[in-house]
Amino acid sequence: MRTPILALSLFLVPLGGASAADYRVSDAEGFRRAVRSAGPGDRILVAAGNYRGNFYFKNIHGAAGKPIAIVAANPDRPPRFIGATIGLQFTGTSHLELSDLVITGAKENGLNIDDAGIPNKPAHHITLRNLKISDIGPKGNHDGIKLSGVDDFTVVDCHVERWGSSGSAIDMVGCHKGVIRRCQFQHGGSNAVQAKGGSSEIAIVRCRFEDCGERAINAGGRTDASSFRPPLKSMPANAKYELKNLRVEGCTFVGGEAAIALVGVDGATIRCNTIYHPANYAFRILQENTDAGFVPCRNGVIENNIIAFRSEKWSDGGVNIGPSTAADTFKFAGNLWYCEDRPKDSAPKLPVKEKDAIVGVDPRFRDAAKGDLRVKQDSPAASRGAHALPQP
């Protein structure tokens, strides 16, 4: 049975229990000491205030059913981690929860969680809840949340805005079995959510994307061979992928250049989303990694989405098909396509024939001008779009 740390300074105060403890911290040094000393089941309650400097932690491990939790002492007054190179970094960690924290002004990344560069020992069982991350970078490839080699993770109710001009709100490299749920992404750089480098089983559910750069979701891409997790040599010889088995469901996309780019993806389901006023494309089907053994982008299902757009910059019928893809393996079904200023030009240009599409019919949003993209009761899209995703 573990004995909690004694209260020997003003920085660190244990609050009870012999097998697990709560610690209240109120300054940067006390925070560092608490995290480095914490064990399974402990909670670190961080007082309101500004915490400045780089916070780097290695080998922080809770246990199954007993995560280490780092939380705001008062969620209505969250602590602010301000202006460091990296706001918070956890390397080689497991069974960790972060809740109700603010990270802002970091020059590189807001929050880093990684596997310490050991591909066969992922960081795992990570929960990020109600984090607010903003003003990262602002120039260059700098991310709000950077996950490298992380398995079994959940990002829920987080809000990320104004990340690096060529970065991501959430960037995943070699991550597996992850869910991003009810998050908001606004006014960012190159993309909002990116997953590549051998990532798999990623779900993005009921999130909102507003003005999120070139590709609100960049699924796949081209990753340096040394960064793949699992390592490329352990992947099937002729079935390598950047991202396998993606789900995007119940999400809302507003503005930006393209809503979803599938880039070297092996299997994706894109259903019950609302896409409003993308400048150029609703979807892109691309292949950027053409090295030997990589599958072409293939096996996507795009169904029951609402796509409402204007004609000014609309390109390729709203669906951009790049070379070296297997676009003919995709399935399109039940989507509503509506060009607001030229309804007669609403039809998309698809690589395959779509079943049960609705084309050129106003979906009748409740109040699009005020951001309410639910549909009215008499809408022809009642069974399509983000509002139509069944409750779990």
C-alpha cells in the first residue's frame, strides 16, 4: 500500500487516502513535483492561475482502472499553461487523464504525448477532456495536440483554435484505437485533424470544424519511413497504408477549402455529416505516398451527408480525384448536394454512380447565418446530415 507524499512545502499538499491521494498544487514547481511523484489512482488538483515554462514528464504511469488524473481544482477557473516552447509534454506514459486545463501561447506544440520513440511500446490509455488550447505557433508546422505512437485514447469536449499556419489542431502519427468526440476546431492552419504514419481505427464523431484551412480533416498523407508505427517492416509487404479504418460521423464543417481529404487511406466511412460552404471541395481522394507496397487510396463509403456550397470556387464537381488512387472502390449513397446560388449546377462529379442522391434541393437549415445547421422539420434532408446520426 503506497503512502502519499508528505506535505513538506507550500507547493504540494496531499489530501487523503493511503492507496491513492489527491494533491493540490498552486505553482509551477509544485505542479512538476506532484506529477513526477504521482502513482496509480492519484489526482493532481491544479489551482487557478498562470503556469509558465516548459513542463516535460517521462514515464508517468497510472494503472488499469486507476489513471493518474491532472485536473483543474475548480473547472470554472481552469489553470492556464502559458507561453512555453511546448505547453505540456508526456513521454512514454500510460493511464493518464487531463481535464479542464488551458494551454495557450506555446511556440511549438500545445500538448505532446508520445511513445519516447519506441514504436513497440506505445503510450496508451490516455483521456483528454475539456481542454482549451489556443494561439500555438503561430507560423509553421506547430500543433495544438501532437500524438505520436499513442493507442487507446479519447479526446472529448476539447476546443482548439488558432494553431500553427502549417500545423494541425490534433496531429496523430502512428496512433491506434482512438476517438475524437464533441470537439471544436476553429481558425487554424493547414488542417484541424490529421492521422497518418500507420494509424488505424480512428473515429471522429460529433465534432465541429470552422475555417480549418486547406483540409479540415487530412486523413493520411505522406510520412517519413522512420516515423511509422508499427514500423514499415512489420506491415504486410503489399498492404502498407498511411491510415486504415477511419470513421467520420455526425460532424459539421463550415468554410475552409475542403472538408475531408482521404490520402492513402485503406477503408473509411464518412456518414451523416453536414458540410457547409467549403470553398473548393467537399471531398478529396488522393495518394501522396506512392512508395512500393502502399495500397492506393481505397474502400471508402460516403453516405447520407449534406453538402451545401456556392459556385464561386467550386472545383471538380466538389470531389477531387488524384492520380494513383482506387477511386472506383468507393461507394457514394444518399448524399444531398445543393449549390445555393446555382441549384441547377448542384450535381457532383463522382468516380462511381451514386445511389439515392438528392441533387439541387434546398436542405432547409434552421438558421445557417447564425451557425445553426440543423434542418427544419419539413426538410428533405431529415435523415441526412450531422443531426441525423443516431445516438449511441
